[in-house]
Amino acid sequence: MTNRVAAPKLSGKDVVSDTPLSDQNVAPKLSVKTLSDRVISIELASEIKSIGDVKSYLERHGVVSAQKQTLISCGRVLLDHEPVPAPDSVIHLFYYEPTALIADPIEAAADWDTKNRMKVFKGLYLFSIRKFHEAAPFLIDSLTTFSETSFIPFKDCVKYAAIASMLVLDRPTILKTLVKSPEVLEVINDLPHMEAYINSLYNCRYREFFLALGSLESEMKNDWLIEPHVQYIIKEMRIRAYTQIMQSYRSLTLDSMAKSFGVTADFIDREISRFIAAGRLNCVIDKVAGLVITSPPDQRNTEYVALIKQSDALAARMQKLGRILSY
């Protein structure tokens, strides 16, 4: 799937009616035990103005129809037999809080197929909101028991699992879950640039990694789930590569580092300086000697910076409160 699907936005003419559904066999209480009961069935009427109203309706009524399953998507009702894009299913499973409405009852059910499929939905949702640390375990775990091909192709699930894992997992875990994973190896050739992307960073071939990262960037921009996070992913992976090479040395020259990455020394100088200023790399640059010197993280300085940020936030809130009280 290449087209990005946005969260549902309903017009002012589309509303949720408080009138109970009379033409469907609606359960009086929410009882979601399998994914066939996953969908909330509600009417569209005339006054809804925001997603928050839908959320309130779900919290008040929690009605589920097993006979006539429907999805609310972009202001219209999709019948169960119609193809439902993965982002819609993710949104409707997890967009509304509290998650006890749907996720918790399914977790409590003794249906392993349902639980395995839920890992895919959870992983996709967490990926979509940039919680890669939480998304990676769900997506990796879902690969061995993947069965949700009606929502997302298996190779796409592998792609999302690989991208999330490369951002957050350490090298030994990447070796186990990606480099030597039978599920990943099964489809890796169907994912452009993914094999070079994974193996080059793991094997410290940084020039090849930068080339693969640049090629993968254009692929990611055509993916509905990854596209909003492309610049973040590119930045974080470059930081990871710089951190990895500097872990092996106490210092290295700008020229040798530039040669390793296949770029100019000036580019490395600008790039490293920017990440040092942002507090993302623990090193200093000696411009006279042309060296990048690694330095251990200063815990006291980190705590000081965090305290300053918290103080600034508190001062801003107090000023805002003062302006409100002065009226």
C-alpha cells in the first residue's frame, strides 16, 4: 500500500445518533472476544463535529454488532466484506481511549490467533505515533505467527519491523531478530535496499550504509505509514552510525571518518557539530588537529540540562497563569 490514509475526519453533517440501533442485534454491553467482534457499529446522523464526539459515544454506549459489522471510515460506513485499509483498522482499534474498550478484552480472551493478530495492529499503531521502542517488539513477535494478510502484506510487516528495530535495538539483538531471522530472510530480496541497509550497519560498512540509507529514503517517502517519520528516521540512523563508529575509538581524524562514510571532511565536521550541539553525540572536535575525540557522557551535566528545561517549562506555565488571572 503506497497511499497514506489519514485519520477519519467527519464533516459537520455527519453525526452519531444517541438513538439505539433497532435494525441490528446489538449487544447491550461491549463484549469483544475475537477480531470478528472488533468493530463498533454506530449510526451516522447530523451533528458530529470532531473525533472526540465519536470517542464519547463509544465510551457511553460501547455497542457491538456481530451480525452486521461496520467500520466508520472518513465519514462513511464500510461493510465488513469491503476491503479495509490497514490504517483504518488500526485507527478504529486504538484511536479511541481508554483502550479497555477493545484492546483489553481481546488480550483477556483465550484466543491465540486473535492475540497474534493484535500484535500486528498494536505494532502498526505504535509505529504510526513514533513510539518505535514499543512498536519494534510487537512487530518482531508478529512475524513468526503472521496471519493478517487481509490488512497488510507480510513483506510490509517485515519492512516496518526492520525499520523500527534498526532504530532502537542493540547490535546483538539485531543479529538475532533481523540478520539471522528466517522470516526476514524469506522476503528480504523483495524489499528494495533493505538487505544492504541492515547488513551494512551491522557489519560496520558505513559507506555502503549511507548509500543504502539514501536509496531507502525515497522508498520510505512512498509509504503511508513511514512517510511522516522519514526525516526523523534518517536523522536518528545517521546519529546511530556516528555513535557506533566512535565507540571503537578514543579519537579519529575527520579525514578518516569522512573516508569511512564516503563523504567530505567538511560534511562530517558540520554534521557532527550539529549533533554535538543538540546533545546527541558525546564527543568534541579539535579543529586544529582535525580530530574527533570521544568523551564519556557527563551525568551531572545531563541532569543540569534537564533541570533547566523543566524550570523553563514551569516559568512559562506560571507566566501564562499570571496573564489569565490578571484579566
